[in-house]
Amino acid sequence: MRNTSRIAVMSAAVVFVAAALYADPLNCSMTDYKAVPGLGAAVVGDILELTWDGGNNHEVRLRLTNTGGTPTIRELSVRRKGAGWATLASNVTPEFRVVSGLRRATLQQIKPLRDLGVEITPEVIDRIKWEAFWDAPLNVPGGDAAHGDSTPPLEGIANQPGLPRKPEEVKRATATYQARSCAVKTNGARLEVTFPGVQAGVFAGRLQYSVYKGTSLIRQELIAKTDEPSVAYKYDAGFKGLTIQPASRVVWRDSANLWQDYQFGGAKNDGPVPLVAANRVLAVEAPGGAIAAFPPPHNFFWSRETEVNLGYVWYRKDGETTFSFGVRQADGEAEPSAAGRGPEDTRQNFALYSARPGTWQRMPVYFYVSAEPGQATLQAALAFTHDDHYKPLRGYQVMATHFHTSPVPRARALGGLDVKLPDFEVMKSAGVNIFAPIGGGGGFGAGGGRAGGASVPGNNVQQLQALADYYEIARRHSDKNFLIMPNHELMTTGLGGHLDFLLSKPVFWTEDRVAGQPLVEDQPKYGTVYRLGGPADFMEMARRENILIYMPHPRSKGSTGYPDAIKDTAHFRDEHYRGIGYRWGMGLDGSETRLCEYRCLALFDDMNNWVADVPTPPKFIQAISETYRKGPGDDIYANNPVNYVKLDRLPHPDDMSTVVNAMKRGDYFVTSGEVLISSYAVEGSGTERTVNADVEWTFPLEFVEVVWGDGHKTERQIISATDLPPFGRHRFRIPLSTAGKKWVRFAVWDSAGNGALVQPIKLSSAMTSTGSR
């Protein structure tokens, strides 16, 4: 093996030298480059060489040049410190494929606005279409029959193109390059190299490579924009043109976590070979090491209603001597019959990314380089997501909410309430301690109907029994380290939009109260039963039973126009109405530097300005999902943010008040999983305070921020964190003048778009210490 490696290195060196003779002028600006120990760049002739300290006692070298306008990796090499270099790739070019379609607002979004009396104008459509959920731009002819749109031709609304979709709407392109220059920039402990002159269908922009001191990570991305008015898109990315050597092979783990490989002994591929690989990662072996490829863990995904793995990595044998590999997005959702996990037809919910005109969309792929074999390299890459596991944190419980898993009808169909549904095991294995479905389902619905099981006339007996079965399932399948927390999504409360009710204990109700009937009745079988007849009754039940209310998908779906339309109501200002749900997607925009930046975080801050001068607690944000039943092999970690609730131990499902009270106080933080905030406080008195936070992370950080509002506008202080190493811990101490500020919150974001944020606190001149987490 040692001789083979030496021959491979010598051969690669010969190819490198020969190819360098034909390189175009590089014209690389070093104006923004500053040398950093362990992170260097130099231009030698027409080659830009980057060398840096990687992880696990490795060094990495990346040599870039320009061939006919195409940025080219002349050499990618790695070594253990003190050893010789092993060349893993040479004369490789970037590959990006972009598929775009038209973004439409859906009738699901338009209906609640019409009910509010909003005139549906082109301006309204242009505002709401970017948050569409039941949109599938690549599903031709397609329609949104499941949620109100029609499959026959539909006249456009407010100048929006109608349905069905037309084949000519879909445009497919492979990126082309006309680079005439490049630029190197030092950004803290990273180097960024950009090549302008990239065209990819409707997009135009630049190619960028980023490398990070302290990790063997390379980020290759297309950064581009479009001026087209209604673009939804997806992309594939990778390396093209690697040499097939005797030792070359692709390794991955399949959806059953078994190791698989391919050694390039088959025929040439006409297109990419998708791999349903566990953890969204594959590795390519070469003499002397391996290269792993994977997408960003979370912002690579738009909202779906299933976590079925659609195959996010690929390889392609281009011929007898070369191959390519990288990351990909499928063209559509899995067939419902094959997935068996979602509503009747999830193919109408495949919304792609949104590209607002003029915004810089980022389309990255990550490569992790190691001198280890493929399996070890792949495993090392998984450290960035804790092996797709929510890391335990002392004093906290990991809570995942808003799942349409319909436990009652499924358990009944499978033999009874003692059946352990695979959903429970899948979530527990991902590191979730508190699993909170929304509605048990039953004779009155399937766990996502009018009350996640709300009553219908003449169906109250079935509803009460289904609620009883729901709570009994929680009792039987909860454990000392796993709580099933029965919650409900309600859609007919009269309070506005869809709402999640987080219960402190089992509660029974129907929605059939008539004039003269008491709000509460006692029944021998179920005990206290609420007879609800309108919004006031729902709020009274919430107060009496210590129920928290969150709007799960605000400003989208059936809650379009909310909570804006109810911001001045007494029930919105009630302390039991805690805030909104947080999940990326529903129009995920590739220009966002924070997960769910446009829809969730902007509203989060708006809400706290709405209540800044009202004697009520601040509004909070709760991590949610929007997915249905689950099974082994599903991509749980990538698609579900979680709440870390400050709680030493789990309660029994008959009394979950400790969970609800912690969330009512704001003693929890929301995270994608890679960034954790173990403690947080705003300390001091008068107008001079300090924000203190203990943070740990995996991917190199991007920035931390302190966000505040004065009751009218939101402002923020952004502190760059690019000088900090990956896999780090740090206590941030940020001075804060509270003059003119009514509330404040803190958040952390890494270079892959992942992050964590705490709940806001209101500021007062009498405060000496608050916001402790």
C-alpha cells in the first residue's frame, strides 16, 4: 500500500506540473488577505495555494487555478503533521446543476386573507408567495387539490399564473464559468476565495471556496442572484473529474446504517446515481485518504410533511478514467404509497427554495478531507452534527413538538394501546426526551383536523374516548427518560389562525356548547369536561388548566395574516398566549443567514414590539415540526429543530406542569442542534448591563447577536465570531446600554446557517438580574 501511495502521489505531481503549464492567468487579488498562523495563502505563477491546519492533527493543501475561465482544483492534498502529502484529487472542477420553476401563492394562503377582508392584489401575492407551503413548482402539470387549488386550468389570481403548471416553466441548467480573476480574503480564522463570472440558468454570480483553520473542512458554493420575479429553485453540487485509481471507491451507510460501497467496476453512468445514505454523507477513498461530501445540515431542506430520505448524495462514473460526486435534491416527494408517512398526497408539498429578486442565493456543498480511510473520514464528518443526535445538556430536556403522528387510530389498527409506535423509538434514538404530538386522532380526526381531533356534531362520545386513549398511550409509553406529551393543534377556536395547545395535564373537552349550558361538566368516566362554544371559552380553559398557546406556522398556510390581525386583542396579550412556532422552510430563502429569518424571526421581534408597553410577558418562540408518521431510516435530525427546556427530570404525563411552567417563564432555548446555549443572563442595574452567555458549537461560528426593540423598531448588535475555532466553547460577555430599549434577546449563528436563540426578556430600570437560563 505504501508503494502504491507513493506512485499515486508521484503521478499526481506529474499531472499537476503538466497541467500548470496550460493554466490561464489567475489575476488573483490579495488585497484583503492577511496571514494567520496555521492558515496561509500564496500565489505562485498562475496557481493559488491555500494551506491550513485541519482537524485531528491534519494539514490540508488546496491549489486552485483557472483553465479556460473555469476555476479548477489543481491539487487537493492532506497529510498528518510531519508526514508526506497525499494527493486525493487533481484537475477537478466544480459542478453545479440548478433547476428552477415558478413560485405561486396558494389558495390555502389566500383564503384566510379573504376571510379577513383583505383585497388580494398583485402586491399581496408578491408578499405572501415566498412563504408558500403547498406549492410544488416541479410537479407538472400538478395542482394543489389537497388544499383547495384545482387541477383543471385555474385562472390566475391578481395576475399570478394559473394552474396547471406548464412544462416550459421548469428550467434546467448546468453552471458555466467565465472567470477572469479571483480574490482572496481573510475573514477571522478562515480564507475565502471568490471567482466571478458564473452563469447557472436564471442565476448569475460567483464561485466561492472557504477553508477554516482548525478543521479539514472545505465549503464550495455558488453565490448568485436573479432578477426574475417568481423563482423557486433547487440545486445539486459537487466535484467533477476525479481520477479513477485502483483504490478508488465510494462508501456510505444505507438507511439501515449498514456500510455499502461502490468500486467503479460498472458501466459508465448517464447521470448521477442518487444514494439514500444515512446522515446525508458519503466518502470517496483514494490512496492516502478520503474526501467526504455532505450538504448543510438544515438549510439544505425546505419544509415537507415527511422526513423520508430522498437520497441527498450522489456519485457518477463519467467514463473509464474519471468520476464525480456531491450532494443533490430530488425532483419530487416520495410516492405516498412508498413512504406511507404523510397525508394523502405529499407530492403537492415540495416547495423548493425561494429566490426573491436581487437577493444573493447561496448554494453550498461541504467536503471534509482526511488521511484516514473512507469509513473513518465519514464518521469524522458526522461530528459536526453529533452523529445526527441532539446532544444531552446537563439540566435540560430535549423537546420536539407539533407532530401529526395520529397515535390513537394507528395503535388501534395495530392491535391496541400497548403497541409501541416506531415514531417513539425513532425520536428517542435521535436524543429527544419530550416528544409532543399534536392530537391523538381517532373517530373525530387523524391528529391534525379541527382540533388534532376536534368535535363534530353528534361525535362527542368518540372525541372524549379518543382523548382518553391518547392520554393512556402517553402513560403506557412514557418512561423515566422519555415523555410523550399529548398536545393539540386547534383550527376552529375563533382565536385566529391555527393554534397549538400545550397541556399541563390531560384535559377533556368538546366544541358543542350552546346558550345556557355550563362551561364545565363532571362526567363519571372522564371527570371534568369542558363544553366550548367560542374563543372566550377556549381562553378560559387555557387559564384554568395552565395551557400554553402557540401559533405553529404564522404568516403562512391557514394562518396567513396572523397573528398580525389579532395583535391588539386581549387573548393575544394574555400570558397563556405565549407566541409562535419556529421551523425553517415554508419558503426557505437561500439568502437567509439565520434559519427562518424572513418569516419567523422578523415576526418574533415584531410581536415583542407590539407588547413592549403592555403589562404582559414578552412573546416567545417554540421549535416545531410539521411532519407525519415516522420510521427507521427517516432523516429526523435534519428536519426538526428542538427546544432545550431547563428541567432536571421528566414529569409524569398526568402532571406535565413543570414543562409548561418552564416554557411559560422562558426557561428554554431553541436550536438546530449544532449550537447550544447552556446559560444566559442579562446582569447589572441601571442603563448599563451585560449580556452573559455560555455557548458551545461544532461548525465554525459566523456571529452572535444581541437583538432589541423600543416598541416600534428592532435593532441589533452583531459580533463577528469567525476568529473562533470549530468545536469550541466560549463565554460571551457583551456590554448593553438599555437606554431606550424595551426588550432584548440573544442568538448565535454558525457558518452553515445553524443556530440557537434564547427567549427575550423585558427590560426595566429596577432590574438587577434577569433572564437567567
